[in-house]
Amino acid sequence: MAFRHPAERSGDKDERGRFERLADAASNFTASPLFCGVCLLPAAGFLVVHALQPPLNWQLSAADLTTAVTLPLLALLKNAESRAA
């Protein structure tokens, strides 16, 4: 299986695969003001968790959740960047 750069693929929307359509929809959503608001909620929760100073395992859980959300967003950003090239 050969991987082609997204810019080398056909630009016709009818020929795009399921992943390309999903990545396009996700990219549009993550660029919206609604997503910015959605991101502010966990950030505020993270600050509340640290202000309350719960046991360390709760703080680590909040940090793990933040990391789990960040990694797919970075992959989506890279995909959108590749498609825009």
C-alpha cells in the first residue's frame, strides 16, 4: 500500500474517501468559534482541578485527558496543512 501526499490526490469531492471527508468535516469544526468554546471548558476545568488541590491521581487524570485531546488535534492540523498545500 503506497501512501500519497494529499495534494497529489484528486480534488474531486465525489472521489474522496471516507477519511478525507471526515478529516475535512473535522477540520471545519475545529476552525469554528463553537470549538473554541468547547476547548475553553476543559481548560477552565483543568484550572479548577488545580485550584481545589485534589489528590495527585485526579491532577494526573486531568493532564492525561488534556494530552489525549491534544494528540488527535495535532494529527488533524497536520492533515489540514497537507491538504492545503
